[in-house]
Amino acid sequence: MLTALTIENIALIDKLEVEFGKGLNILSGETGAGKSIIIDSVNFVLGTRADKSLIRYGEKTARVFAYFNEITPEIKRLLDEYGIEEEGELMLSRSMSEDGASVCRVNGRKVTLSMLKELSSLLADIYGQHESVSLLDPKHHLGVVDEFAGEALKKALKEQEELCAQYQGYKRKIAEYDEIAGEDREYLDFRISEIEDACLKEGEEEELHVLRRKLNNFEAYLTSLSAAEQALSGEGGAVENVAAAMKELERVSDDEPALGALIERLDAVSIELDDIAAEVSGILSASEFDEGKARYVEERIAKINSLKRKYGSSVQEILSECEKLKEKRDKFDDASAEAEILKKKILELEDKLYENTQKISALRRAAAEKFAQSVTGELKQLGMKNAAFVVDFAPLPEKERAKFSPQGSDEAQFLFSANSGQPPRPLSKIISGGELSRFMLALKNCLPSGFGIQTMIFDEIDTGISGETAQTVAEKLYNISRGKQVLAVTHLPQLASMADRQYLISKSVREGSTFTSLTPLDRQGMLTEISRLIGGAQFSKHALLHAEEMKAHADEYKKALL
């Protein structure tokens, strides 16, 4: 649901902040007051194409912020995909500078325009002239029919989903068995033997590289050991110097009692140094360059590298690949037989899938016919007496050509005609903005209240209607708003009287500049605005009485639905 909207420097708006609520939100105002600016601003923040002419004269940038709550699982999935956090609310923002550059953000995080559009398509739909809405895309049409069809179709689709999961599982298993059966058994044995004969050990490669570095730097290694031996036990070395220090301290220890403790510590150091010196000398004596060991290290490293090129990037991966090859070899003898068994099961499952696919299609087509009749009836009540609406299905493919999916194999699209003698054609190609608004109103009244996007914005829904039809439109619009949030721009008093919340769009001049503003109305303000819609700018007290009657009638209508 759209909870709030902030508009900065769009056309005649310098800054406008407004909060919306659940139910029916009506926007009205004088012609030219700026109603289209509000819709343009919403379109802008939802990601539709815009140019720099939207920016208010004299300003360098324009910005719009839209706040939504009630995050659905589908929206949450998309946010997770984008790496965007949400805490029960979404803030969409979009800014545009005078050079035409646009910046989009979701919860403060910068996103691409395509990401913004994908997300906003799940948040709100605008129905009006020049607006593209989700229902104009045929890929959404089957979903609408399915929602109308009810539980029988849902049960069949659930069965189809389970059958498809089993079908795909069998196909994956067959592919696995076919891969195993296609192996060269001798080559399989060779690869296993090649790895096993190498007698690899985890950690061995690291040890070999350490030994190689030592052998490659053997001369420097001996030099360092010799220098260390000399520094420890040679003439003037650490052992000799410590002994000399102890001797000197012992001469004066009778004069300074504290020196006894130091002499004891030096004695311990002397013993440790003797031990260290002996070990260094032992290592040096035992150090001799072993050409055989060097050759072994190089050959062993070369062998491991050869296996890595074939079987994995590490010893661990090579050993893991060996285990996989052994599993293949264990399954080799049975692979062909198992694949044949599964292929027979696949054929049986394809029969079940196609039978269920036909069942799904029959349920859809029956539901689609009733749905089309229901929508057409609604359209006639909304003043479109000559409207025709059908759901056109492509022929169901034969079993051999069918592509089984959890949704069945149907392809369908909505066809529409507003005029007698004109055949129905694809909805997106012929329907006008005003017709689209009323078409959506009819369609939504035929669907369960929880279906689809939760925020619906109607622009020009009242184009070309009045009287009894206007009252019907008002009632149907309110019916939809009981399960959704509806925003509607109107000039009809019948629609305005049905509002749960009403906003007045007005224009004023301050210091030589024109500004558009949006003001929430209390009940008295609603009555005044309804009176204006009834009687024009110079409405009379009779218009006000009529407005009170219309508002009271709307209240009674709402009360009767509770």
C-alpha cells in the first residue's frame, strides 16, 4: 500500500507531502489545477520514462519519494535478490537533473531503472491514458483466469506441479545413467588406477614445496647454519661470552648479594645455549645435498601437477574425483538397465501429465468463458454497452509436441472491442486510457478481493460517463477498495461522495509564480468539493444540500456492505 508521497520540483509543484490510507482515496480539483502532475509524479517514481521537462522552471533537479508497506513474499524475494534490506516498509525514490540524468534508489540503495521498474510492478498499477500496466502483458492473462477458476483448477495445478517434479527427477536420473553407460569402461578403470597408483596424501603437496625450497636454496641454507654455529659456539660466540659474564659476576658476588640470583639465571641460559649450539651443529653435520631426493621431489610435484590438470585443482579434489569415478564404475553394469526402466516410467508419466494438462485446459476454458461473460456484463453496467471481451486460447499441442510445465501447456491472451462491428483484438493494441480504467474496474469486480497488486491508481476512469453509469462506477470502485488501496482522480461528484479520504488539488499564485498543492479534506471540505463538482465554481446552497444527500447515500451503501 502507498502510505505517503513526497514530490519536489515537478512542474508546478515546489514541494508537496501527502499521506494516503486504505480504501478509496479520491483526488479532485479544478481543470488545470495539476491533477495530471500528481499522476506523472507517481509514474516517475515507479520508473516510467520521463524527460527533463518535468523539472519545475528555474530548478536544477526534481525528486519524488514513495513509501509502501505490506511487503508480499514475492516482493521480499526480489529485495533479497537485489540485496536490499527492508523492515516492513519500502522507500522508492527517483531524481532527475537538468541534463536528463536519473538516479533511482530503494531504501536508500542505488538501483538501476530496470530494477526499480521490476519492483514497482509488484507494488502499484496505474490505469489511465498512455500508461502501461501489468495486465496489458499477455503473460499475466492466464494467472487472472486461474484466479477466477477457483479450487478445482488449483487442485489440478497442484497435481501438475507434483507430476512435473517427478517427471524432471526421472529425466535427471536417466541423463545420469546415460552418462555412466556412455563411459568407456577401460578408460574409467585407467583413470581410477592412475589416481590410486599415485598414492596421494592430503598435505603432501605443501610438504614437497617446502622441501623443494630448501633444496633449491641449499648453499644459502648451509651458510646460515654455519654462521649460526659460529655465533653460538665459536670463538667469541654466545656460549663463551655468557661464561665470561658469569665469571666476572662471581668475583664481585660477595659485595652484592643480588648478583647471586643473576648468576643462577645466566647459568640456566648457559645450559640452554650449549643445548641449542649442539643441535645446530648436529643439523649442520647431517646436512648433505641429496641429488636423489631433489630428483624425487621434482618428479613427485610434476606427477601431482599432471593429475591436477586432469582431475582437480588440489590433491583433495583429485581424491574426491577418484571417489566419484569409483561410484560410476560401481553403477556401470546396472546403468543401461536402470535407464530403460526409468524411460518406461517416463512414458507412463507423460500419459498422466498430458491427461492432467487437458483437464487443466478444459477447466481454464470453461472458467474463461464465464469470466468473459462476467466482465462483459460489468462493462455494460459501466456504460460500455457495445463492449466485447473474450479470452483467446491457442490450440493445445499434441502430446508428442507438448512441453510439460507446472502451469500446464496453455497460451492465452485477452481480446477486447469497445465498438459494435469491430472484432475483438489484443488488449494492448486497441484499448484507450479511459476504456482501460473501466475495463480494469470491471475485471477487478469479477475477481476475488485478494487477487493481484494491492495499490490501484485510476486516472480518467470517469471519461465520457455521467448519471446512472457514474453512480455504478462509484459503487464498483468502492467495492474494489474494500480489499485494496484505490487512488482515483475524478471530476464526478458520484465518485467523490464515495471517498474514504478525499484530497483537493488546487493552484495558486505567489510572488509571480504558480504552485500546485494537495490538501486533505475533512467531511465539511468533502461536502464543499462535492458541491463544486455538482454546480461548478459558483455552486449554490442547493448544490450543498445535494452533496449532503449524495454523501449520506454513499454512507448507507457502505454500511450495507459491512
